[in-house]
Amino acid sequence: MNAASNLQQVIMSGQPAVTAELGPPMSADGTEIIHKAHLLKGFCDAANITDCQTAVVRISSIAGAVLALREGLEPVMQMTCRDRNRIAIQADLLGAHALGLRNCLCIAGDHQKFSAAGRLKGHPGAKNVYDVDTCQLVGILKKMRDEGTQQGGDKLEVAPKFFIGASWTPGGEPLDFRVVNLQKKVAAGADFIQTQGIFDVEIFKAQMKEITKLGLHERTAILGGVIVPRSAMMLKYMDSSVAGVSVPPALIERMIKAREAAGDDKKKAKEFQEEEGIRIAVELIHQVLEIPGIKGVHIQAIEWESAMAKIVQMAGLYPRPVFT
Amino acid sequence: MIVGTQKPLDEIWDMVKDFKDTLVLGCNTCVAVCHAGGDKEAETISSLLKIRAQMENRDLTVSHSAIMRQCEPEYFEPVMQELRQHDLVLSTACGVGVNYLSARIGNIPVYPAVNTSFYGGVQEAGLFVELCAGCGNCIINLTGGICPIARCAKTLMNGPCGGTNKGKCEISDEVDCAWFLIVERMKQLGTLEKLSEIQPPRNWSTARDGGPRKISIEHLRQYEKQEQEKSELPGGNA
Amino acid sequence: MNLEEIKNVIQRYRPYGADIKETRPYSPCREACPANTDVQAYVGLIAQGRYNEAFDVITSVNPVASVCSLICHHPCEQECRRGAIDDPVAVRQLKRFAIEASRDYRRSLRKPVDKTRNKSIGIVGSGPSGLAAGSDLASLGYNVTIYERHPVLGGMLAMAIPPYRLPRESINEDIDDILAKGIDYVTNCEIGKDIKLAELTKKHDAVLIAIGLAKSRSLGIPGLEGPGVLLAIPFLEDIARGKKPAISDNVLVIGGGNVAIDVARSARRLGAANVSMVCLESALEMPAWKWEVDEALEEGIAIHHRWGPKAVRRDGDKVLGLELKKVTSVFDQQGRFSPAYDEETTSFIAANTIIITIGQMSDYGLLVDSPVKLDERGRLQWNPATQMSNVPGVFLAGEVVTGPGSAIAAVESGHRAAVAMHLYLQGENAEAIMPAEKKTKLGEIPEEVAARIACEKRVSIRHLAADVRCHTFEHFELGYTEGEALIEAGRCRGCSGGALVDTKKCMACLTCQRICPYEAPLVQAYSEIRPDLCQACGLCAPECPAQAITMVSYDIRQLRTEMPTRLANIPRERTEPAIASFMCTHHVGVAGFNLPANFHILPVHCISRVDILDLLSALAYGADGVAVVGCGAAICKYKDIENRVQARLKRAQDLSRGLGIESGRIALLNAMADAEDPYLQVCSGFAQTLLQLGLRTARSTSAHQ
């Protein structure tokens, strides 16, 4: 039996945990994963290797996770319900465990129609599966781990010991039901929760108040999601179009000011905005970590893994604890 | 009812253009209600094919007819001989009708003119919406009468995913989020707490995943059998 | 021959939908007509410019159509459901227009009927009932002879209705139609005097007595004897014969009926400066039609109401006037005519000529030495079911048995007598077969439907100015122009001509219920489109996915069968685009029936009736373009249809585009009724568009299978 996950140990130690995100490429070459793994290594406790996010074909999460693991970065493999039925899911979980993976995040997955929000062709004509949903998937992982049994009831010779994660969109509609949503995932067996990116801290705070009332924060480790903004445009897009995300106007305003400070210089504008984005991310990290019941942050520097080091350092979360 | 939509004319044309004599056969039940394949649409298709034949200078005979339902044998009885006079029957029935007729007509092909889409209701005149997926194991008592199998793009059973946006589904802002509706409906019914219960993985074997399905109503079948036996006795109406 | 077959022989023409209509409630106009003239059918045909067919519909039940078109009291109009919205449709005037517009056509129809029965029939009297019976019996193949005591045919129509209301030529048009079937007639022949009735019954296999009410009733008051007091009928007959009855300058007419009005107005035309009338009834009670009273008043005739005649005051041969007593009531509590007087309250009207017009009775002189008997009340004995007198083979028809009524009621009585006589001569039991004809009719237009109908005043009927017409016996009423007639005909709501569901095809899909602007369809096991509510717009039929809905009148399928003929003459070599033009006949038609030849006109009751299939067919028959020409929302007879039609066109455009035919070849054009030029502009604009798209090649437009 391999050692338990690093992420689990950080959380159990009571120190704020930091997870990051690593998007695999649309390529049969794993070099990029290796490169990104090096950018993240040491600046997070584990990094999510996304599972064909935005419903676009990329190196699979399991393969990507193994590549990262080989580089010394602890991966959180992701498992969407979109692409596999319960047979494939469980088979992959067994294989992933055999390959040394210890963290698994269960998610529904973007619908195949999403196709990178229309920026790529994707496979909108694909048949989706959704044999089980997230909550059920969490339950399957727990049953495999704790009972050594497959969903269908057959025994496993060796049970996969995953640290089970699930996602949560605290600001999604219907707002009041999102608490129930989390409650169900926790009841199903989620050990940790990574939330959708938080910009409106007040909404999140209010949701967390409900969560703590129910004592859910004691039963699972909630890592608040922080998306690192890169431009005013991105913030505006997230506010208007990304489900469950609302961005306070003041933040958008700050980014616009940063852009305007550069005048007509496009390169500078990018620079200024990125700097401001990192500052915003750091502030958000601090605000999130102050919320009672929060056990860490999930920092998503989407396609900008290089920013992680600076953010984590500025946030005072560096160095990351090491367990031997 | 079953809701379908007409195939594009080009696709139909490719199916029929090499047949000398095509009959467009409408079905006056579900597909008529959804204005895809009733008598009227059968005639419309027939009319379009005639014009197309004219324009392409092809000597085709196209006619049209319709029966009440293409999924029950009795409705075919008066017309089956007539149908066999043609080279091709282009059925505007749902897929059921096409399969059904195809198996009975003999040596004539039966082609589909309609894409069968879903089981739906008429939300308003001219607007048909999918409300049931025929999964064979109804649970909408648990979901406020709103089917998450048919109406959630991900057939989620335990609540919404993160894709709900302003009450709409992530696949389109024209599609309602079923779970948003379910939650609102359960609130209205005062039964929201029911949703806290975790629904375990479903048994999909009652759905199409379990293979082609059949329903046998034994008491009716017994009667049919008796009648058949009677008619086979000497003096029966064999 | 059953009754239906008889009817089919007699009714030379059956309009589209006639058989269906028999199974449904009649429109109130038709039900009100004693002859059940299909008013809705012919008014609709007029709207479509199909005047000859309108004539056919009218004359299929009415052989004296010209007469009725001028003098009918038009109960159809009184019952017109449009009356509850604005004014009733001017049915009589439309009838007049259709008949005058189809004069050459009607003359071309005149031809003898083969006399196949070898049986002869004598008809006494040539009024409307005698003529109607004679016409029917001739159509059935009998040898018919009409006997008329006057020198001309027509009975009271010719002898008592003054020519300013009914010109002689109009009666003759009708009579010529009837005589053309090969009917013999004898004029100046009074039965009972010139020929005994017994001789007639011997000579003919059956005899019809249709002598009407040709004798004036008189009064029993002092002072009648002597010059200066006249009776109405002789007075009117003199005028009919072209004689000028001697009257003074001050004329008083006693009576309040329509004949009294005729007499008074005739007296004005004979030159009497002061003509007045005195009647028992108040203005509301008097039996004369209101419009005739109004016309009389316009001509300066004074009416004294609620006075009864007491005595004629005279000085020897000179009449001085009429002494009157006050009427206290005209009708008793049961509503029966039973005048009561206050003998103490009296009055006097000075006049030098008094004409008594208090009603007519039959002249039973013909019964001398005949076995035909009167009953104890002095009326002819008869069986109303068979119209036969107490003598087998002697039948009765018209006012002689029905009492005073209208020309059209007499016509209907004549029709019934003809059928009864035919059945009698065929040895059938007429009593068992003759139906009790009383049709059900539609109810009033429900309020919620009426609220959706735009007001549209009737096109007024013009008369000669009162000061001109009261000096002449010339016809005083002017006919509609074609434009006026088309507009007026467009006001008809098409009651009873609306949607009909084939319940064998209907699968209760609710499409009609959802689409109907008037909420007429009620869908349960199948759709029932309630005729009381249906406004016959036709929007539903083309949308019915089972093609289960037809329109009772002017169904588009009728036009569909005509389409090949109407589009047959598209020249292969052409420079102008051939345009199939579906035109609303209600307003657009008024301006558009005279379009350039490359517009092939397909008149429709309303553009909402045009089906996608029709648009496609027009292209299939080789049209370069298809125009659907409607009226524009402001003047549309129906509400809220334009968007629907537009959507339908859009689908036809999409479908035709799928065929590689440019969508611009199908267009919805709107035009205003009163603007002929802009209308033509709209059409030529479309023609220009088509020229730009190019004319479709001969190959692509070869004959449609």
C-alpha cells in the first residue's frame, strides 16, 4: 500500500492547503505537462489534472496525472461522468490507483456541446454517458475504498484508497439549494471540496455560514476556488457568461484602470493587467482563507501556470509543508 | 406523443429519385399533431418532389395518401394492396411506423421522411418540448413532476451541476435547467427536503440500455389467441 | 324520382357546398327567405366577381329573381347577423347587381325543355306562385299552360306594383326565362267566365289555382257611393295599363300597408300635389315597410296615424274629405287585429279623392259551376300538406290560400305546389313525401366574436331625388356600380359558409382551436367548429395536419381543381413574368380584377385560405412568381390574419428555396381598396422583382403531373 496523499496530509495537519490546476494539451506529446509540472512543483500541495475540460479532447487526466507524478508533483486526477459509464469509471480508478494516483476529484463534466465555449470545434455530436452523476460517483469511490466493493456488489481484491474530492459551485442557482448540493456530496463521501472561482466573497461567506451551521466544514475540507484574472475582458466574460460566477464591479473597475494606465501601449496594458490580476488573486486568497470553515485554496491560473509561484509567495503560502 | 420533424428535401430526394413511382404515406396520429407527417405534410412532400422531378427533368410519379396510424396492423388492411402497387413508400410516420410497415409490405422498400425526435408536449401552438425519455422507470414523484432524465442534459439525479446559469442550462440559454425547475417546484410543493436524499446509481436496464423492449398485456393477448383458435376451427371465419 | 331528385331537376344549379349546407343550420338570411335562397353563396360569388354563378344560385330557387331583386321585402336583410354589428348586408341590391350584370348570360340560357311526361297542366294565374309552379313543372317535362285574365303575364306584379318600383322590363326578363322552357299561355282569359273551371280540369291532367288576392276590400262607411272614392286595385291596374286614373289634386289614401304606400306614391306621380294617408296604426304599428314609408315621406306624403274612417263627407258628386274617429287600440291583448275607437274624438281631413287601400281578397268568380269548395269561413278548402283542394287534381298555391304575403313566399308556395302536382301525377302519396320545410338557423353572432369584427357601413343605395322622382313613374332606385357591389358583397360574414371538420380524419390535435381568431373550434374527441362562431375566414383549413377541414363555401380545393385551367395559358415564350395571383376578393378584388394579362388571377375568399400547397402548385404549373394579394390590416375583413399568412408564406419560401427556387418568387402584397393606382404599383413592383430574378425556363415548368 502506497503512502496516503500529500494533499490529505496537509489538510490533516491543519495548515491551509493549496491546490493548483494543470491543463493537459491537445497533443500526444507529454512534454508540456512535464514543463507545467515543474512550474507548479513546490508551490502547491497537489495539482488538478483536468479531464478534457470544456469538453475538448486532451491528454487524459489519468495519463497526465501519472506524468506529473513522475515529475514529483502530486496530481489530483479528475473523473467526469460525461465520458464513461460505471464500468469504465471503476476500471480507470483501479488502474489509476495501480499507477500511484491518490487523489480523485469527481465532477459532472462540461456538456459535450460546450466545446471550449465555441472557440474550438470539439465534439458536440458525441454521445454522452452520465450513467452516474457526481454524487453517485463519489459514493462509488467511497464504496470501493471503504467496503472494497464495486458498485455492482462484486468484491475487489485490493481496494483503491483515494482521497475523494468533489466540486462545488457556491454561487450557482438555485442559491439556497447549493448548500444541500454540498451536503449530499459530503454525505456521499467527499473528503475535500474544491469550489468554483470566487470573486464575490460576500456571497461565498454567506454560503459558508450555512455550511458551518450544518457542520459540513468538519466533515470535509473546503478549498475556496480562486481564479487568477488576467484582463478586464476576462473578468467581464466570467461575470456575464460563466455559470455560478459573479464578479463585483469594483474588481472589473480595477482591471480597467490598470489597462487604461498603459495608454495605447498594448504590451504594457497586458503587463499592467496581469500584475493587477495577481494582486487581486492574492487579496482573494487572503479573504477566502479568513472565512471560517475554509481549509485551503484552489488556485486556478488557467493556461498561466507560470504565475503560480509569484501568487503563492505573495500570499505568504510559501514554502509548502513537506511530509516524509 | 411522439414528436418528429421533416427531413431536409435534399435528403429525401436522394432517397426517392431513382424510384419510378413513390407513394408518400402520411400517418395521422402523433406526427400529424406535430405537423411533421400527417396527411397535409405527406401532400406537401409529394408536391415538392413533383416539382423537383420536373426541374430535374425526371419522369417520376409521386402521389400521397395517409392512414390513421402506421403502428397498428388494422389501419393498413384497407390500403396494403394499394401500397404494394408503388415502387417505394416514403413514410412520414415516426420510426415506429417505418419499421412496422417495412416488415409487412413485402418486396417494396419503405423509407423515412421524418426524423423522429422525442416524446413531447405542445408547450404552445407550434412549440414542442421533450418531457419524457421513456426510461422505463419513472421517478418524477421524487423530482416535483419534472423529469431529470429527459430534461437535464446530463441526466443528473442528485441536483444541478455547476452549469446552471440564470435558470438555464449550460448547453443553451434557451433550455431551462431542469434542476432549477425541480428545486423551484419542490419549494412550491413544500417538499424540498426530499431532495436531500441521495439517489443511488440508477438501474438503466429498463431503458433502451437494457435492449429492445416489449410489453405484453397478457389478458388481451389470451383473448386474441382464443379468437384466433376459434376462427381456425371448422366453421370459423378463417 | 325521390324528392331530392325532383329538387335537382328543378334547381338547375347547385352551388359548391350545397349538399353539405343541407346538413347544417342555415345562415339566418337563408332561413328567413321563404324560398331559402342561398344568400351567403351568391353574395360571396359576387364578391369574387363571379356574377353568372351568383345568378345561377339565385335563380335555382327563384324564377322571378329580377322582380325580387327590386321589390323583395328582403327578410334576409332583416335577419342578417351583420345587423348586430353595423348594418345588414344590402342583399337585395346585390341581387339586383348580379342579375343585371349577368343579363347576357341569362338570356343565353333560355331554351326549351323536352316535354317528356305527356301530361298537361293548367295554371290559373300568372303571379309569382303560378309562374314558379309553371317553371318547375316545365322543367320536370310537363306540358304547361298558364291562363291569365289580364292582357299581360305577371299577375299583381304586373298589374298592381307601380312601375316606379318595378319596371315592366324586369318582370319580362323573368317571364321570358320561364316561357323559354316551352310554356303555353293564354292572356285575356278569365276562368269562370271565358272558360269554365270544369272544362279546364277536363282538358288538363292537373290544374293549379294561383289567382292571388286581386280584389280590393272596401269599407262600410257612409258616403262611399259616388265619384271621387276609388279602390286601390282598379286604380293600380289603370296605371299598369297606361291609363291615367282621374284623381283630384287632394288625395287621401286610407290604409297603412305597402299597397297603400304604392297608391299614395302613384297618386303623387299622377300629379296630385297634396297626397296624404290615414291609417289606424301608429308609425310603429303600421304594416308598411319602414323604408317604403320613409321614401313616401320624402316624396311629401303626409301620414295621419291612429285615425279610423267614419264617413266620407261629400257634397253631391264632390268628395270633401274624410271624417275620422280616434283609434284607441289596434290589436287586442292576444295581438290580433281588433281596432277600438273613441267615437267621441273625431277629426276631418279634407280631400277630393279618396282611395281605399285596406287590403285585398280573392275573386272566387272562377269557382262558378265547379266542385271546388270553400270552407265555412269562405276560404278555399285545401290540404296544406299536399296543396290540393277538395277536388283531386286541382291544386292551390300562393296568396289565395296563404293570405297576403310576399312575392317570394308566393314563389315558394308555387314550388311546393309543383312538387305536389308532380307526385300526384306520378301516383305517389304526396302527403307522405312532402317534407315540413323548416330549417334550423345559426344563432346570433356571440358578443365576443362581434367585438372582433370591424365596423364597415353598408354601401348606401342611391335613389332619384325625391322632387324628381315624384313626377315620374321611372324606376326611382339606382343600382350599385360594380365597385359598390364588390365592396358591399365583401361585408358578408359568410355565415354557414365556414369551416367543416371531417370527423373521420380529425385527430383532435387542437391546431384549429389554437389558430382560430374567433374561438370557433371546440376540440374534444374531435374538433367541432361551431358555425355560430365561425366567421369563414378559412385560416384553420390550410393548417390542419390531417387535411380534415374544408370550407363549406369557396373551399380552396375548388380553386385548386381550376388552377390548371387558370394557369394554362402561360406562354412558353414570354417577356413578362407569369404571375399566379391569389387575390382576396373582398377589397383587393375590387381594384384588381382588371390586372394586366400576365397576372393570372386566382380569387380567394380571403388570403388566409391560401395553402402552402397552392403556392407550390402555382410554381409547379409554371408561374414565374406567386403573389398573395391581401387587403392590409386596416381594411381586412378579418382580424389578425396577416402575420399568420406571412408565416405560411415564409414556410413556402423556405420549401421552394430547398428546391432551388428563389424565395423572392413568392410574395405577400398588400393593397388598399380605394387606391387603384398604388395597387397596380404594388403588383408591377413585384413583376419587376421577378424580371430581375429571371423568367423560369420552359424545362423547369413543364406540365405538372
